[in-house]
Amino acid sequence: MNNSCKPMNVLIVGMPRSGTSMTASIFSHNQYFIADDKDNELRSGDEYNPSGYWEAKPLIQSNAEIFAKAGFKHNNTWLFDAIKPEQASAISQLSPSNKHKQLVDNFNQNSPWMWKDPRLCYTLGYWWPLLNHETTRVLLLKRDENEIYQSFLRLKWRTATAENKADVHKRIKDHLAAAEQAIKQHNIPYIEINYADYKNKPEETAAELSAFFNINIGPRDLGYNHKLNNQSIHGKISRLASGISELLPVKLRKFIIRLIPGFILKILQPHRFTK
């Protein structure tokens, strides 16, 4: 069987809260290799990503090591001080370590495989020379900047200030610019998907993904759930309810929750309340 018929390995590249976890679940359901020990190497799902996060710890640790070698002291580029341009540029100049080569070899032995980690926006140029260019492709995921910012607020990664909003928007642009630069520099085969495509044109999006990665999926396989979109009517109501509840004293909030029927709690906050 030649490579043109086999499913392609995929690197999912995008800003946190842009739909990368939902996208990763598409490939996980198509039997893509993600980790040797899923129970210990993958973060389980929660109210924000019910289907799971699909980020392998060895890949996350390796990307954090790459940051450190480039002079960036933090393990991610969205919750701490922003990575400096000279640090981002230094990443692509690093010599791959034997440990990282072994990581690639392990995944290649379990092809087709999937990598998903927002840190790849900056480390893609480091990894690409180590990968098999004939069997590996990139999925670049984008989402409306305001929706990402609202998701940051929902997770309490930021507070609602003009300064925070400007910072998040800048980081989104910087992450995507770094990924696009690596794609252009290395002539990486990629497909660009917008998170809104999952809702607005599911048939076309499923067909594009199927053709590009040699997999067979339909609209229902995309996994889009409007209840988890913080910009939908349901999402806005859920976010408002959460915001109001946070203003209440803990004891009063717990008392009120006990009075609300369980089915209403589940509607407002799916995957959070099991009452």
C-alpha cells in the first residue's frame, strides 16, 4: 500500500482555546496514535474540553525543553510573560537532541500519529526537519480572536480589562505568525481550518479533511457542539450564569445550587454538574 492511500500523520497547530482539542478528537476516533500510555500521558476531559485534551506529556515536556534552550524560562507561551522575538527565532536554530529524535522515531513506528500542542506554533520549525515530509501534514486551526479571548475569561486565564484583551489578541497574532512563518520557510503541506467552519459548513470541512489526510469522515465526525461554544446563545447564557454565581458568597452559591433542579444545571453548565 503506497503513502497516497495511507492516513497522513497530523500536527494540529493553533492557539489555545481555538478548537484544537475538538479537532484532535476527530483523529483520535480514527485510531491515530497519540501516546504510549493514554491513561498516564493524556489529560482527561473536563467541563471545558469534555472529549479530552489529546496532548501527550512527552511532547509537551519536549516543547518546554525547546523553550528553555532558546532562553524562554516558562513552559507555555500564553499564561506567562510573552516569548521574546529573539527567543522565538532561536528555536529554529537549535540542534535537535537525541531524546527528541527518539520521540519522533517512536511515533513513526506507530503511524498514523497525531501531535496536538499549542506550543507547536513556535516549535514547528524545530520539529519539521525530523519528520517524514511525505507522510506528515499540518492542520492550522484559527478562530475569531474575540471568541478566544472570551474563552480565556471563562477559564479565568485573564480578567476583563482593556490591557488583557489587547495582550490576548497580540498573542494570538504572534502564535499564528510564528506557525505561518515555519510553514512558509519549510514549505510544509498544510490545510487551514477556521473553527467556525465546523458549524457553518460541516459537509465541506469534513470533505476537505478527508481528502487532505486520507481519512474517511463525515459531518457528524467533526464533534462540534454549539452548547460548548461560548459565543452561542447557550454559551452566552452559561457564561452569564457563571459570572453571576462567582459574585455570590460560597455558602450562598452552594445553597442556591441545591435549590435548582439538576436538569437546569446541566443545561447551563454541561459536563460540570451531575446533580
